[in-house]
Amino acid sequence: MVIKTAVTIDWSTKTKVVYLGYFEGFKSVDFNSYGIPKPFLDAVLASAKDKELSGKSGNQSVFVGQGKHLGQRIVLVGLGKKDALTVDVLRKLAGEIGRNANASKLSDITIAMPKEVGELDSSWVGQSLSEGIGLGTYKFDQYLSKKEGKETPLKSVTIVAEKAAQTAIKKGAEKGVVVSQSVAVARDLANTPANDLTPKLFVDYVTKLVGKAKGFKVTIIDAKKAKQLKMGALLGVGQGSINPPYLLIVEYSGAANTEKPIALVGKGVTFDTGGISIKPSTGMGEMKGDMGGAAAVVGALNATMNLRPKKNILFVTPLAENMPSATAQRPGDIVRAMNGKSIEITNTDAEGRLILADALCYTVKQKPKEIVDLATLTGACVIALGNSASAILSNNEGLVATFKGIAEQTGDRVWQLPLYDDHLELLKSNVADLLNAYEGRLAGTSTAAKFLEQFVDGTPWLHMDIASTMSSNTTKGYTPKGMTGSGTRNLIEYILS
């Protein structure tokens, strides 16, 4: 998608479609400032007089030109209340605009916003508009025998802005294209059915994605090597499946060798039946997305390949399939993680934290500056937060502040939950160093994070539980139905910050 900027709207082309944003309260809008041709302006004013224009967020009203402007259209799009304007409001609006444009099979559009939008950061305005269009027009239709508009017809977007803001808007918009494409990578991975995305196929995908890109190194740890490294927690989860587990590491060198890397670690359970502690059949198909954390990390990897931040970064994804079989891990088994800690298995459906344990141990040995892990980890997170936000828990308040600030801009909301020493008490075992899961109903998300903390060896670390935001049942704003790619945009902004 090509992004252009302009100072004024070009009304000369008969095929032009212009999306104009306006707030609730029609009288606050100076439509004359847009240079709308009189036939359009008369129709807009007449409609407003008849109270057809609400300005409520997402509301759209279409006006067709007459006379020499026949064939041109204006689409008025509501921005909601003026005092509630944020870049995420623009992002959501852009998602709706993108789908509207696609449905109308438009190849190019113009977007103009009221002057109040100029009070926001210009680069974020550009990024939110292009990002929202890319995110909102995403489709996962690879398995449909009859495709409707597989290729997004929208090729060009012109954003109308004051001359002084155009450079920042264009730069932000170009970044937004990369971000939305990277989220699409994460969504594609999470939406892909497990028969086409085993741990080995995930490794193959990432290896092909990286290719021979300069500054990147891929390391693949298979089950044999994992056994040598004493990764008993990862191997225990994978032992019930015909598809063996892997630990996949991609190193990016964007800074001096003396600079410590930051590390992104993503849970990659390519399908989760729950193992011997099997899940109910209803909704189990959605567990193809239980590698949403790993998908987000690969999305961030894709953005890194395009944006080339001046940092050293580790991308770490433990990969396994959690299946019930004669060889599967059992409740009551004891496994030993790479750092030597023994873990009593109380519930084989608490498998994500096990593969993350060994991944975190491996990552710590690389001496990173800080670690961020993402996982579709606990149902308790969904109970606590609904689908409104992901949970974050950390041993470092600086990292918490960083991600809270990032989420304010991305709209990929996070909410901090506590990480108390009391939570570790709930994980005490009589026969091992730790239980893999507390069997009661207390503090499920916090106890899971407290378990993970035992494997970071004091390294500054933040855990993001994205179970609550991994998927959407409806299409709205920039979020289509299906897997959302949750966490990806927060990771991208983190590595760029």
C-alpha cells in the first residue's frame, strides 16, 4: 500500500472517494475548510439539518456527487466525542474505512481529519491510520476454495494534512504498513490449523522467513540436543506427540557485540489438547492458537527485518504439541528443568509454563539485558480481565512502566497483576522443588507467572499473559474475527523504543 500526503483534497478526479472525519456535534465542524464542491456541501448540510449525522464513533454516511462531480463520493465517518480523541480512535476508524473501501473495491482513497487531530503526535497519526487500514482489512482465507477478493484492492491512500506535519505523518504511515504486515504474520501463524503447523513446520517457516538476511542467525535445538542440555520440562510436554519439540532461537545483531541483547520469548504450543488432563471438546479447536506468544515473537521478528533497530535482540520460541497418548506425561510425574529445578506435574494442561521454563533458562545463559515473555497461559486471565486487556506481571517496575506507556499508544491494552511471594507458597511440593500448577482456584495468573520467575535468575523480566486477548468472536474496528496477533504491536514498539 502506497502512502501519500497532500495539503488539500483534490476534487478533480471523478473516481475520487474521500473519507472525512468529524466529531459528535455537527456544528463544531467547518466543512467549508475541506473545499467540498457545492453539490456535495448542500447534501451534507441538508442531511445534518435532518439529523442524520451523529458523529458517533464508526458511524458512516455516504454522499454521491451530482453534475460534473457525478461518480465522486464523500463518506463522512464519526470520530465520537472530541475530548475522547486518541490515536487508537483513529486506528479503529481506519480499520472501518479500510473494510468499507475494500467492500467498495476502491483502489485509492483520500482521508481527511478535522484540525483537532493535529493536536496529536503527527507520526502516530500517520501510523495509526495506515496501521488501522492494514489490520482491519486482514483476511485469513487460504483454505477457502472460493475466495472473495483475496488481494486487498486498496493500493493507495492519501492523507490530507498541514504541510508542516506531512513528513512525520508519512514516516509514521510507512512504519504502520510494516507493523500491520507483521501482525498479519502473527495472525496467519495463529490461525493456521495444527495439522499444517507442527513444531517442525513452525521451525521451517521461521527459517525460510529469515533466509539469508544480514545480521540474523538461526539456531535450532531439536529433541536430541534438548536432552543433552537437560531440558526436561520441554521434553516432558512434547513426549506424548508424534511431532517432537524444538527450541528455536533467532539472534539479531543490530548493535555492537558489547551491547547486551534484549530477549523476547514466546510460548509455542502448536496444539494443546491438555494432554492426559484433557480439555473439554467444546472450543478445543481454538487451541491451534495456543502458540500465540510464539506467533507474536515471529511478528516482531518480521518487523525487525524491515525496520532494523539498532539493538541486539534474541527471539526465542519453545515449540511443542501437547497430546494424550501412551507416551504422554502424567500427573504425578517429576521433570527437571535446564537449571536443575525439579517440577512435580499436577496438571498436564499447565504445559505452557513448562516449555517456557526451559526457554527462559536457555535465554538467561545468553546474558540478556532484560527478558519479555508472551504466552496464552491461563484461563484465569480471561476470568480476571475478560477480553479487554492482557495481563502483565514483572520483577521490574521499569519494564511495567515501559509497557504501560507503549500500550497507551498501541491500544493493545495491558493491566498489571500482582506477583507476591505468597503466590510461591501455593506452588510448594512435598516431593519436588515446585508444582507446575496450584490445583485450587486462587490467583491462577499470578501463580503461573510466579512459577516462571523461578527460571529468570533475577534478570529484569516481564511476563505478558495474552490468553484473554488471543482471539475475537466479532469483526470490529481494526480487529477481524479470529486470532488477533495480540501482543505483537507492543513487542514491536518495545524493540523500537
